[in-house]
Amino acid sequence: MNQRGYLWTAGTCASLLCVAGLMLFAGCGEGAKPETAKTTGGGQTEVIKDIGDGSKPLQKVTNPGNKAFYRADGAFDADVAKKAYYDMMAAYNAPIPAILKGKDFWVSDFVDRNFEKVGMAGIFWKNENGTYGKDDGYAGDFKGKLYGYLGHEIYLLPGQMIPEHRHIGGNDGHGPKMESWHIRYGTVEFFGEYKGDNGETPIADMPAAEQPCGFGEPWFKSKFVVKRSAGQIYPLKNPESWHFQRAGPNGAIVSEYATYHNQVEFSKPGMKFANSEAKK
């Protein structure tokens, strides 16, 4: 669902008739965007604009700049980073369930000390693997064979990118990671090593000021780019290929659907899935 919004009413407005009445106040003209109502502290309702297709926020989303994300000793400040993502979620009127306020919601600067431009937040809703029939009572044709699947949410601040990487599979029998991305909010540029059949164009054709961090460096592998907006899905062309994504000017929230995630490697030397520590 691309449109987000909830209808709150005072205690006396519990009937369906009252709800219908509030919807009429939102406006029913041709081409008009739906609106939602919420209850204020005094029991009154105020009408707010709906999020629409999710590509643009209700409020401005800001990236506070690299300095804001690091303490005086150079250590990455995860709390400041998380707050920036919570502010972005609020700007899109995106739900912030309790699990996103706990330890399962993580942030990473990939020890690059450039979180303003290179970093992300995320949560693995599920990252499961196992053997058919081992513990589940399954006795079909796939008994004894491996399975694995991933449900993952990606959060990117305005202009922020995940570092270029790939997944070729680990040592436990799982192959390279198959994945597709579903943009929930905002816009995203997807970069990859190979040209698919989804309208990708050469990164070299982008204005120099818009080309991603690392482009032109010996270690950089991606050659093509394509833009997608909220509600759209983009698949990885080759499961072993180098790839990454970068949020547009309003940031992005992206759902990832994939096979089991058990291995990642980065093209930039020295980069890893961790956070920068205090400088010695």
C-alpha cells in the first residue's frame, strides 16, 4: 500500500456514519487527493494532507551533515544517526513500531567515516535458513535440501548510499543472494555492474556532480544506473554482480525481498559491516 494515514476521532464519533462524515470534509472533487483527520489534544480534529504515492514526504527531510554523526573523539554516534532516520520516518508518516526503537534496528557507517554520504540503517525482519524436513515434519520431494529467505528494510537519508558490494554465498551450502527491492517511500537510484532490461543507462553519462562516491576509482565496479520511485520494484540482474543504491533528495525506505543472507563483500578496500571507533 502506497498511501499512509490513519483516522482518529473523538469518543462520540464511533459510528460508521461519523467516519463517513469526516471523509466528506476531506473533499471529493475530481482529481483531489484524499486527506486524513487526526485528533488533537482538545478532542478536535484537524485535516492533514495524505502522503500520496509515498515518493514525497509531508515535511522536509534533512541530512544533518557528516560532522553531526561523529563524536569529538571520532567515534560514530549511532544514537544521532538513528534519530535522523526516525525524523525521516515521521516526515513520511511511516509507522515506527517498537521494534525499530530497540536493538534490532541498526545503523552502520561501514568504517568509512563518511556517514553523510555512505551509510544506512536497517532491520532484518527475517533471515532464515534450514533443511526441509529436519525439524518441520516435511516429507516431500525437497526433504534434506536447503532453504533460506530474507525480509529486510533499508533506510537511507537524503543523498546517502550503501557502499558497493556483492553476495556470492558462504561456506554453508547457500548460493549467491537473489534479491529485489521495493521502494516504500522516496526515490532511489540503483547502480549495478551489468545492464539489465529495465532502462539502465551508463553512469558515465551522468553529470559529474551527480556521479556516486567512488566512481572512477580502480576498485569501483558498477557501470549502470536506473532510478525508481515509491511503489516500484527493481530486481538484481545477476546474483553475483556488484551493486548498490543511493537515495534521492528526500531519502528513502526500501523493502528487500531475498534469499538467505549469509555473506557480503565490499569493493572498496578496508570497508566492512561495522562502525567507526574512536581515533587512537
